[in-house]
Amino acid sequence: MAICLLLSSASALPQPAPADLTGRWTSKRLGMSFDITRCGADWCGVKLGPDKSCGPVALRLAPVPQTAGELSGSLSIDPAAQTYMVRATLLPASVGSAQTLRLIGNPNAPPQPFTRIIQFHDVLSRVSDAMCQAEAKVT
């Protein structure tokens, strides 16, 4: 009985909405930082230079329909390298830890969460407000 109660209360935890995505996000593992803001209906991440200057848009994410906090899109770590197709999960902040964005990706196909081989995996932590804005697309 206690197990059922524990499981039902865990599933009732509020999931962050994609609106919580705006901000500066940093990866300790890879040393990358992105300022993520809205770009139309989607999200764009401006990659920051070593001096925290605004660089190119390197991360693009769109909400996955009928999910809470799930997004999919693309990540370009290096302009000379292959672009990753990524899936992102937005996780809420908890006591003593920042809000996080988990990214998994593959260069040739959308990542599957339960596959044995994931080419790219990283966790970004929200550290502050975004300072850089993605350029509006001109058609």
C-alpha cells in the first residue's frame, strides 16, 4: 500500500513547462554555454564564446506534442562537425540544485531513449538569465 502511495505522489510532481527554458545554460562536462530564448514558436540556443560573447545559433528545439518538458531538434557543437539530432528533457530545480536540461543525440538519426548506443549525452544547468538573443529569420 505504501509503495502505491509513493508512486502516485511521485508521478504527481509538477513537470516544468517549456516556457521555463529561457536562460543561460552551461555544461560542466563539455564547457559549453548557451543562451536559450524563443525564436518564433521554437527555442534557439546561441552558443557563447570562451569570453562569453554571443556566437551563432547552435541549438534549436521544438516541443514534442503531448509530452511534458520534452523537446526535439538539432545541435551543432562545431561548424566543421556533423550536426546532432537531439532530444531534450527539461527537469525541474530541486533543493540545492539548478534546473537542468538533459540532451541526448545522434548524428544520423533521432535518438531513441532506450537504445544501447547514444553518440552524444550531456546535462546543461540553468545558471542565469539569457543575455544573447537569436537573430530573427529573414525570408
